[in-house]
Amino acid sequence: MVSMNITNTTKGELMRKLLAGLVTVMMMLVMNAVVAPAAPIIWIGNGHGYELVSGNDWYIAEASAISNGGHLVTINDAAEQVWLSQNFSQPNLWIGFNDIAQEGNWVWTSGEAASYTNWMVGEPNNANSGEDVAVMNWGGNQWNDLPVSGWTSQGIAEYASAPTPEPATMLLLGTGLAALAGARKLKKQQFAIMI
Ligand SMILES: [Ca+2]
Ligand SMILES: [Ca+2]
Ligand SMILES: [Ca+2]
């Protein structure tokens, strides 16, 4: 029997490692809950991270996205649009599409080519005194051009680089079964992958 080959010393060593791993993971979970903001969710279609950013002004939302290493979302194709609508259901979310520089010439703040649009019928209409920035989830899941402020208070940021597991998390993988289970739980919390 296998158990006969395990000495009291190795059992003790195993227990010590499991306990040490468990304590470390619990400390990390507590620290994570205290210091870490909600992490971006990742679309497996391109590996990019996405999250809501605040801003009742489009420029503030874009600045927030830039400060976190990205831009307001660039919706490159229908697949990305579908995923976004499924995972961000709030109405009227700022996106990076704008015609600020030249009326009628819509560009993305990321600099990516404008290869796809999803305007609601009749939009963009540059209504009232001018509408130069866009939201998604307008009247469902389509786009509308709006003034830069006053209509919504949130946008979606897109980050080209997916978050990577922290080195401390990787080290825990070697500290026993408890550590392994804990690290998986932590990783799942931090990097929820949504299809
Ligand atoms: Ca994109
Ligand atoms: Ca316009
Ligand atoms: Ca409009």
C-alpha cells in the first residue's frame, strides 16, 4: 500500500506545506479584496480586457481609459459587438468612435481603422448643436452620436494587453494542493474570462 511508504516525517512535511500554502493564499485573498479594484474581463476572441470607466463627459471617460493603458472601446466587428452587448448591458455607454476632428469623418481613439459600424437607423445625425461622440446600447444594442457630455456617465475601456498572473500567484502553485486550489480561486476572481 502507498500509505505504508509515507513516514511520519514526510506526512508532517506535507501537512506543513499544505498549511503554509493555505495561510499564504488566505492572506492574499484578504489583500486582494482590500487593495485590488475589479479587474477587466477578457474576451477570448482577441485576448483584450474590457471594463466600465466613469465619466459624464466623453473626454473624462477616454482619459480614464488612457490612464489605465487603453482607450474607450474600438468595436472592430460584429463578433466584438455581440460579446460587448452580452457582457455590458448598461444603456448608452461611451465608445471610442468620434468625428471631433472633422465633421462626418468618424475615427476610433485607438487609431484602428473604422471597419465596422452599428448605427441606429437615422444616426449619426449630428443633431442639435452638434454630436461628435458615440455611445453603444442606444435603444437596444446600436450606436448613436451624442454631445460630449450630459447623456450618460459610463463608457467601456478596451486594453490590448491581457492582465498576466502575478508572480506571487505563480509561486503559490508549488506550495501544495491547498495553495493550488486557492490560487485557482484567486485567478478566477481576478481574470474572469467571458466568452
Ligand atoms: Ca476592439
Ligand atoms: Ca458630428
Ligand atoms: Ca444622434
